[in-house]
Amino acid sequence: MTNHRDTPIEIQKEDFKKIGYQLIDTIADFFDTIDDYPVTKGESPIQLQKILGTSSFPEQATPAEEIIIRASDLLLNHSLFNGHPRFMGYITSSPAPIGVLADLMAAAINQNVGAQVLSPMATEIEKQTVKWLAEFIGVSPNYGGILVSGGNMANFTAFLAARTAKAPMNIKEEGLAANQSKLIAYCSKTTHTWVEKAAILCGHGSKQTRWIPTDAFNKIDTVILEKTIKEDLKNGHQPFMVVGTAGDVSTGVVDNLKEIAAICKTYDLWFHIDGAYGVPAAIIPELKATFEGLKDADSIALDPHKWLYAPLEAGCTLVKKPQHLLDAYSSHPEYYHFNKTEDLKAQNYYEYGLQNSRGFRALKVWMAFQQVGRKGYAKMIREDIELSELLFKLANKHNELEAVSQNLSITTFRYVPTDVPHDDKNSMTYLNTLNEALLQALELGGEVFFSNAIVKDSYCLRSCIVNFRTSKKDIEEIIEIVVREGRIMHKKLHTNQL
């Protein structure tokens, strides 16, 4: 007589092994042949809906093996593959295979890493992962932190910690209305839009963010920054934080973090660094000067699912004094009776961020750190940078391409036909139209995938390499693809204008 409950959701051991092995074989074949796939088929939502089907909610059960086979077909034949060696759009990396296995294991154990009692070992692994992330980028391992979904949430988490630390003590009870002066945050014009979202969603309003102009190198202008802070203080406002960017999303520029840190110290402001993309490059010795000032940050946002090659989702907020996270997020309702005995030193992550129920994001980062090691990551990150530099060099040499910028692993460039002059307004407008149309054609064509950037009013193709599969051969062939498709698009647009 069995003690097991008979349920339709269970899969028996032998069936689970059979289906699981088949799925692992499918994934292994996919990894091995990913460069044979198009980056994307460019299918429209209507096409995808027809393929998926419009059936109503299922009334009858379907065997698990059939479901896995169908799901594999749908995803492997109708997806955009950011693991493809020619995917260079936005900042999404190729997922580390060990991270894929880690997510399988994490889902199987299914820990709620919100309270230590619910996730004893997972909590300790996350604590160690946070410590390793701090050590990896070169700040004190005494930084505390929490794994979150990605860059927006990593920055939001720090924003609220900063506000709690720098606003009047009664803000948690009385809210923003109790503060007669306006709480002001500062960032450069190139900073990611999360700052505006945070200001709006946290009740400050978008007008309470100062978007500081950039200098000739596209870094925040620290002279204007300090001048603006002084003006706000004179007008009775309350500056509370400055955001420095360590790798802006458009061009990869790193702000002068050392100068920002000095300003924050002078005016007693919270110094936050948005390093969601670029801060892992701090591991490269020759970039030490670029990241000087990193150790002075009160908080740092970074995304392991960007340049540490973790599968989505994996972001992290690091805070120099972890108590600031507790001050912002900790609460103890009567229905939380988690053990608070001091000698147990339990860390409950629900007190460190916005989530109560939390998945085990840290495992894939923790496992990859051990597989790859510091030297391995330095090698891959350096190679990504070198490939980006190669793309810039080849674009610069080609008479139909214009190399515009190159920082970290981001290159911006554009297609410029030989019969179009560069130096008049009409040509500028046409080149922007041409390159926007070219980007759309490339994205739908499936041979290569870029995103865009506007650099000094020029519409550019933007390549961000955070991809351990990309090779020198890919870069060389990408140049040929862009020129070929650029000529086709120029002829098409030119013909339409006649």
C-alpha cells in the first residue's frame, strides 16, 4: 500500500528521468549549434499567435512528454537568442550553461529566500555570493546586499535606502509631506531612465531629479553638478543623493567617480553608482584608474545577468553599511514569527528589500564564480572589450562606415554611403533616417542584432558585447553584413525619394 497521494501533477521517477534527459539533450544540442540558428526570425506577434494557437484553457490533461516536446519546438524555433554570437543588442549576455543547471536545481528545491528558517542553506549561499560580488569588483567584502531581478530593482532598492538614510527621521511615519524642503537626486543626462521612474513611483515627482549635462567625454560635468547642488541648497531644497554611472547604456562611458565621491562627501550626500552593466570591468587591472572612487560608494547596483553571464534574472544591490537596508525595509508584523535569537545570527532577506517571497537567484552566480574563477572572468571580459575595439577599428577603416564611439565593450557606428556628404543638415537628417531603417532591417533579418544609440545627434548602430560566444570571425563578418544591407537600404530610400 502506497502512502503517496495520487495527483495529476506528479511525474513518476522513471518518467521524470526520461523526459528530463531528453530535455537536457535538446538543450545541449541547442548550445552546440546555436550559431547555426538565425539570431531571430523576426516574426510578428500575429504570426506567433497563429503558431501558438488560440485554444481555450485546457480541460483535459496532456502527457508531460508531449508538452515538453512542443514547448521545445516553440522556443527553439521562434525566439530571439541572446546567446547567439551575433546578438549584440541592449545588454543581455549569453547565459552560462552552469547557470542553466543551477536554475533547474534551485527550482527543484524551491526555497523561499525571504527568511532564513525557510531557506537555511540558500540564505548562506546568497550571503556568500553578495560578499564575493563585492570582492570581485574590488570593494570591501563588508558591503552587504541582496539579489534582485535586475538593474531597475537594484537601483530602486538603493534609492529608497538612500532616501531613508538622508531624509528627516520622520519620513517613514509622516511621508514626504512632512518634509518641507524638496528631496533632490542628481545624475547625468546619460543615466538610465530608472532614476525618473524611481522619483515618480517613490512620490518625489520627476521634477525633483536634476539631469546634469555631460562634458566633452560624455561624463557627468562635475563643475555643473556642484554648482547645481549649491543653488538647490540656497533655494531651501534638500539634496540627498548623486548617481554616478559606471558604464552608461548608450556608449559605455564611466563617470569620474572619484570627483563625484568628493562632492558627496563635501555636501553629505549619498553616493550611488549605477554599475549594472559596466562595473564588472573593474576587475581588469588596466582599467583601475577608470573605476577610481568605486570604494567610496554608499551603494552600487550591478547585474550578474549582464557581464557575468548569469541567466536572467540576477541583479544585485551592494550597500557599504547594510544597516541602511534594514532601516529602509525591515518590518516585524505579528504573523512573522521567524527566529530572532541573536546567537543564531539569522539573516532574513525580506528585511533587505521589497520582496517577501524570493526565488534563489544567487545559486547560478555562486556556481559560475567557482567554475570560472577571477582569472577566467578577467579573460572573458577583456576579450569582450578587445572584440568591441576591433569592431570600432574595422568600422573606422571602412570607407562606408563611420566609427563614432568605443568604451568598455560598447561600440557605436553608422553606415554612411560614399555619395552622401557629412557636413550639411539635410545629409544629417537623411543619414539618421537611413541608419534607423537599416537597424530595423538588420534586427528582422536574423543575421545580426544591434540596438541603437543617439550620439551627438547622430543615429547610430550600437553593439554591446557581453557574450562569451562572440569571436573575431563574427566581428569581421558583421562588417560585411552591415555594409551589404546598408547599400540595399540606401538604394531603396534613394529610389523612393526620386
